[in-house]
Amino acid sequence: NEDAPQYEAARLSQALAEDPRTAELGIGVTVRPGEVFLRGEVLTDERRERIAQVIAELAPDRTIHNDVQVSNYAEPDGEERLR
């Protein structure tokens, strides 16, 4: 018996927040029959892949749609100079 989609989504969101591999609070999770949709923004490709990995472990019977974007905010090189 599957949990209601909103409870399943909450469970998966909590797992992303608590798992030390991800520790992500800002990822949106939507659950539909047989599918999980992920959306949000992270800083690296590696973190994006870890999010999908954690969800795959928790929902192995579902197709994962990883729509998490990698932001283009690069760390500045060297010192920032104000003029």
C-alpha cells in the first residue's frame, strides 16, 4: 500500500535534508504514480547526481525525473576589488 503522494514527497524531501550526502533543503519533490519529479538548484553536478542517488535508493520502483539545475554562480577568483 503506497503512501499518499504528499506524504511520500514529504518523506523524500526530509531524506534529502537529513542525508549527509545531500543535506539539501531547497529541492522540490513531487510524487505521482510510478514517478518522482525533482526540481530546484544546486551548486555542482556532483550534488545534483547525489540527490538523484538518494531518491533512487528510497524509491527504487519509481522513475526519477531530475530537473534540478546546476547554478552558474562561480566563486570569484582571487580578491574582489571595490573601486
